[in-house]
Amino acid sequence: MFFTARACAILIAALPLATSAAVAVRGSEAPPARTVREISWEGVDALVPKDLEGVILTTKASRLPWKERRPFEDDVLEGDTHRLVSHYRQNGYYETTVEARAEETGPKAVRVVFEVREGEPVRLVAFDFSLLDVPEGATEASLQDGLPLEVGEIFSVARYRESRERILNRLADVGYPAARIQGGADVTLESHEALVRWRAYPGPRVYLGEFSIEGLERVERALLLRELPLQKGELYSRKRLRAAQRALYDLGLFASVTIEAHRPGKDARKDALWPVEVRVQEREPRSVRFGLGYGTDDRFRARAEWHHRNFLGGRRSLAVKGKFSSLIQGVEATFVQP
């Protein structure tokens, strides 16, 4: 192949441009992604490093080749320091500071180090709790018994919330689901002290009203009401509602059960009736199971089972089981009449 002088000049002039373009493309390539090979902690004493790893988003790369390896990101690491500070504050350490650094351990790997200065925790110095309109079945002492909030112990948001929830649940268990707590906590960082002041208002005593049932298709309404261990007019109890929910679920007829008593409105009367809503999702009443196996004595063996959990209604149960092997062949039927 021959080129004219003009063609050669054009080709030679184009070479520097092509080379420049190639260099520009290589220069725009992103640096190889780095992964975290190790996470270490310095200065951690009050909390458990394993628990702190559940707070941060930076994760160690798995050594298993088929698992996804999340790349290391500086922005995520910076966010982790804020997440750790917030976590420490939730646990009563309001003066904690956290610094993080990434140390190169290879061309594509880093070691992340969290340096923590925990500081002194805030402790609860006083817990002022009182009941207004002392309700039947509850006293100030019984409501405070065994609470996570204890004078002299570290004051944490988790203990604060759990203690508040326990008091409200205890009031609900003796017929006061509309109870409320007013007040809060005062924290003084200079002295590392916290003071909690709560006033509990029980509200009206509540009894169960009319029952409504949703979700029934094949199961009879009369059967559900017969098996429901609740009655109209009985005292509201959070524990009783949960036990009734479990009792219906244990029948084996439902995939899910929810029982809730709803406040009909802002009723300021001494006693109130709350309607009860029962929502269910039925299970398929029939199920079939198969099993295959092999043993040195009976060689190949097979098992089959057909079960109807509401045979002819009324929660009657019929199960037919068959076993087949070189040693045993037979069919067994079981009928249960509640």
C-alpha cells in the first residue's frame, strides 16, 4: 500500500492528537476501590466493641469470594463518628468524642481505627414519681418496682423510655389503658447528674365492650367466639388481650391474629366501654407433606401426610398418614372432636 506525501503528512499530524486523547481517557479512570480489612477500637471501656460495630455503616470485607465486598468510603466513615457519639449519649455518656482514621494496609485495603474518649457518665440522683387519682389495683410502689431507672445508676435514654413504658403497661394491665405520664428529665452536664420527675394520670377505668370480627371466610364465627377467652364487660387487661390473641393463633386455623380494644373517643367518665376488634387471616385448612429417605435396614422409605384442621367445621381435625418401606407399610387415620 502506498501513501502520497500529503496523506503521510496528515497521518503524522494526527498521531499526537490520538496519543493525547488516549492519555486523557486513562487519566479519568477512578482509583481502585479499597476495602476494609480490619476495624479496631481505642479507648472503649464502658460499651462493647461488638455492639458498636452494629451502630456504624463501615463494615469489614468478607474473605469469602462469593460475598459482596462493600468499598471503603470516607464520607461513610465521617458519618460513623456522629453515629457513635449519638449512641454514647443514648447510653448516658454525653461528653463522648470520637475520631476515626483509615490506615493503608495494602494497595486496595485499609484498617479503620476509631479513637474514643468516653468521658464521665451522667447518673440518676433523684426519681420523683407520683400518682394522681390513685387507681384501684395499683400503687406507686408497685408501679416503680424493678424499673430500669435506679438512683445511682447511669442515666440512659433506653432506660428512661423502658421505665416509662413499663409503668403505662402496668396501669393498662389493671384496667387503665388511657393512662398518661407528664414530666421529664433534667440533665446537668457540669455535675453529671440527672433528675426525673413524673406525674401519672390513670384516666378512666376501662371495660371491654362489643366485639367485632373481621377476616372470617371458612371458619365459623360461633367457633371463634367460643374459643375466644374474653367476654363483654370484663375489665380491660393488656395481658389478657395478648393471651387471647395467642390462644386463637394456637388453634392452627389462622395465619395471623390481632386483638385490639379501641378508645371510642375522649371519654372523661369514671368508667368506659371500649369496643374490641378481632382481625384474623385464615390459614389454608388442608396441608400435605411428603418425605423420602434411605436406611441400611429398610432401604428406601417414604412418608406422606394429609391433614385437615377444620374437617366438617367445628375445629374437627382429621389426619391421614402413610408409611412405606421394605419393613413397614401402613396407613393411619386420626380424628379429633373438640
